[in-house]
Amino acid sequence: ARAAAESAPVGPGRLADGTPVPLLANLGSPAGAEEALAQGAEGVGLFRTEFLFLSSREAPSAEAQRAEYAALLTAFRGKKVVVRVLDAGADKPLPFLGDAEEDNPALGLRGLRALRANERILRDQLTALADANAEAGADLWVMAPMVSTVEETAYFTDLAHELGLQTAGIMVEVPSIALLADRALAHADFASIGTNDLTQYTMAADRLLGSVAGLQDPWHPAVLRLVAQVGAAGATHGKPVGICGEAAADPLLAVVLVGLGATTLSMTPAALADVRTSLARFDLAAARRIAQAALEADDAAGARAAALAAAETPA
Ligand code: PEP
Ligand code: MG
């Protein structure tokens, strides 16, 4: 029976009551597409484009970009693919974008801020994506990293729509835009929460610094309360709210995130099977009850323990 279960085709992500929770892959190059599909990824929830160009000294040509995007989008023809425009700066330095001399790169000209200061690069990237998908035929969504204001949200989504991308959204990874998600989602078609940076900025703890790693925990109720605000804003506007940070790969935290209003989860492909199994154990009412228990804790350890206790208690 075990062998039969293992060779059975993997189904889509859903809760015990049938509520769909599409499970998507985080990828950094088209090379990971096959593995993601083999793990049952229903699409791509975060394609990190900066990894394609980390060693480029100059901005990549539209042609070089189009070839990379076409390879990815063709592999996921007919499926959702969320591509993030270049996230330069801090932990992802790109020689041709951003300012390498900053004292505090995590708080500097990074992500959308750097692209806006070099708008030609942003326009080229969006155009290359639209062109690549004209042939590939994926359900292409684009999103901007490190958005911190409603005005930036409108700037990016308007530009993407103008350049032919139908579905344009923002990453929510800065607390200011999580707090203003109800305003931002008046402009954006969707939001995707990046829990890695959202935790870093909420806790004021550098995600790369071992000495403060204890604070870099997405179970922290301060982070979960922000996720809940974004989830509520998504429900109000009827717009999708995904999760694409590492938090989505934690099987119990994934249930909490759905209970807080996340409509899709994106993660490293190796985590998909365990998250799929975990979601299938709970209906939406249980996920909300477990999430509520976590929200009421004082700290990350308390939230994890409260969620675990709630998950083991029958309704
Ligand atoms: C995040 O910040 O959670 C995220 C998904 O983006 P990255 O890890 O690439 O910064
Ligand atoms: Mg990030």
C-alpha cells in the first residue's frame, strides 16, 4: 500500500473540507522547473529573477532575459507563474543595480526603490516578461519586492499594466505596507507576503546575522498579526494573498497562515509534500481556531506551542 501511495499522482493542495489552497514553488532559475512539477507544484509562487543575473556586470539585455523567462514559462504553460522583478540590494547585491556603498543596505536603495531609480531596467524586464509569455502561454503574474508605500504600489502596478502584464501585485515584506494593505490592495491585483524580510523588519533583526537569529522567527505573533491584517484586506477586496517566505514550508505554520487568510502557499519544492499532508488534516474552521491561538501568544515559542495544542484538541 505504501508503494502504491508513493507512486500515486500528487493532488492539489486542499484542506480537509475541500477548500483549495494551491501549493506553488519558489524557484531561482528555470532549471528547477522539472523537480517542482514532480513534487506536484501547481505553479510558481515566487520566481527570484536576481539569481539569473548575480554575476552580470551590466544590466542583462532584453534578449537574454526573454530566453530565461521563456524557458520557465513554457515549462509551466497554462499554470500560474508569479515572477518577481529584480530584488537588488542587501542580501542580493547586483553589480548593475543599487548602491553598494550604503551603511545599512537592508534599509537602503533596494528592491523596487533601486528599479525606480533605474526605470529603464524595470521597463526592459517587464517588456521581456510580456514578450516571453506571448509565446509560452503561462498564467503570468508579476510582483515588486520591497514595496513600502501605497504610492509605490500604484506606480508599479500601473507601469506593469501599461506594459501588457495583466496581473500585477506587490510583495508585502515591509511592515508599513502590511499595515496599509487595505489601501494598497485598492491598486494591486494581489499581495504575496515575504515572511523572511517581513520578520527581519518587524523584529529589527538582520536576517543574515547569527547573533540575532532567535528573533528571526516567523512564528512571532507580531509577524502573525501583520499577516492577519493583510489576509483581512485581501478578503475585503476579494484579492489573493499568497505567502512566499520560508514560513510557508513549516507544515503547522502553513495551517496557521491559511487560518489568517492566506489563499496560496509557495515554498521550496522539497517542502510541498509535508505541507500538503498537513493541510489535509484540518478544515478551515480548525485552521482559524489554530491561528487564533497563535495570535494570542506573547512570543514565537508560545505561538508555536499554542498552535500545536490547538491542533491536537478536537473542535
Ligand atoms: C521574503 O523576504 O520572504 C522573500 C520571499 O524574498 P527573499 O527571501 O528573496 O528576500
Ligand atoms: Mg524578501
